[in-house]
Amino acid sequence: PRKIILDCDPGHDDAVAMLLAQAHPAIELLAVTTVAGNQSLPKVTHNALGVATLLGVTAPIAAGAEGPLVRSADYAADIHGDSGLDGVVLPAASVALDPRNAVDLIVELVMSHEPGEITLVPTGPLTNIALAIAREPGIVGRVREVVLMGGAAHTGNLTPVAEFNIAFDPEAADAVFSAGWPVVMAGLDVTHQALALPAVAERIAAVGGSKSVFMVDLIAEYGRRYSDVQGFDAPPVHDPVAVAIVIDEELGGGHVDLVRAPIAVETGGRHTTGMTVVDLRPWVAAGSDTPTSVALGLDAAWFWDLVVDAVAASPAP
Ligand code: BDR
Ligand code: CA
């Protein structure tokens, strides 16, 4: 299986990413690290511990950055609520928070594994990853790849052109995209194909048990909020798409369309700060040996099979 570190800000869709990373046999979850984003660091860390308890996650869980590198934090309370995970009943955490800082844990794990062994899967703002590069630049040559949820090659969500995770901390995103390691961007272009349609919720409900109830409540609340705030009929469940891309690679591919293309993060725009500028001009992208790729297509039926199987497969608490 592929060894990953899931760096997240749970967050409804981050919780689904945790579910998939924990349950799928092609993934070995080495750690869950938290970062301020959807809500404050204490709130998303509390949520991570509760979700980990529900799912039976045994990997260490460590808290990282309290806010962006240079800007002030602007949380996503409209989508995720005051708790960061409104609308679900979290079990009291029986999992203890790891005493290490997330940034130290990321550096420690990457440096103590063989080069090419660890894949980073960030599904929140990229602050922890940028800090880890700054703390130990040697991680860049040792990480197999970074498969992240964030950005958009076309339309944004926080602004016309910027996606939330990137816009929350553009300087961190710039550091991660320009580091020179392989980066796969699962942005809105692909995650808006991962819509939790009513048939999906019905399949998850049919599984039964505590994880099923939790995921049904989660999707219902998330769907209500996505409908109110962004007018979606069914909510895009962004973050597990990044995990699914790693699974697809590990199993031989075929369910995700990846296009190699240079990607730059705008940090000084008048109207475009936080934009991921993806150079899809065919004559540039085709001849490019850039280490960055963008995901543009997803086999959504395959993706939802993974999620439903994960609900059924995770160990009961
Ligand atoms: C991203 O923003 C967050 O609200 C979600 O958890 C996801 O990571 C989507 O733009
Ligand atoms: Ca997230």
C-alpha cells in the first residue's frame, strides 16, 4: 500500500477523506495532521480526534499551524458551520492528540522513511506543508509526490478565480507548488464531478451502523449548506478525491484524467490572489517536463463505490 500523511482541516469533506484513507487497502495512513482552515485549529483538531475515534484510526494525530503564514485567517463557517463540522454527532474522543507539532511530525516521518516512500495528501490550506519545507528542505527530494485538494484551473469558489484552500494561505501554496517535487492538483475542475447525489446518500444509508449514520448526517448538512451558499443541487465532496487519486495510481490508473501542466499561484493580484494559474496551452503543456499535474476528469461511479465500500469496511467502534 501507499504510505500517506493526510494533512486536513475537518471539515465535512475532510472527514470523508479520513474515512477513505483509513479504510482502503491500497493506502497506509501514517499520520493525520491538522491545520487551521475551515475553522480554527482547536476546532478542526477536536473534529479530527472525534472522527478518528469513530473510524478507529490508530495513526498519530498532530496539530499544526494556527493560521496562514502572513495573512489573517478567514474560516469557512458558511459551509462547515461554527464547529467546522456542524450537523453530525461526534463521539467523545478516545484517541489522544500526539504531543508533537504537525510540522515536526511530517518532517520526522519523511526523513525517517526511504526516499520516494511517503505521499503527502493535503486537503486544507498548505501552511503545514510550507512550514515543513522551510524547516527541512530535504523533504522535497524524499517525498514521492504531493496529491492535494485545492485550486482550480477554471472557475474558483471563494473568488471568481480562487479556491478556498489556496486563497486561505496563498504564500504557503506558492511554496508548495514551486518546490520542485511532483504535485498533483485535485482542484474544483475535478472535485465538482464528485457530487453526492441522493442515490449516493441512499447507498450509504443502506450500509447501516454508526459510520453510515454519521456519513448520512454529514452529507445531508453539507448538502443543505452547499445548496444555500453556492446553489448546488448536490454537494461536491472535494477532499476524498485527492485520496482516490492516490488509490487509482496505486491500483494502476484509469479512473482519473491527469494532465501535466505548469501551475503558478498568484500571491499579488488585484483581483486574482489565490488563483492557481494552470498553463493548459497545448503547446506549453505537451512539451513541458514540469513536475506539476492537474486532475481534470473523474470516474464518479468508481469514486462513489470507493466511498460506499469504505463506509461498509471500516471497523465498527
Ligand atoms: C475545500 O475547502 C474546504 O472548505 C473543503 O474542506 C475543501 O478542502 C474546497 O474548496
Ligand atoms: Ca478541507
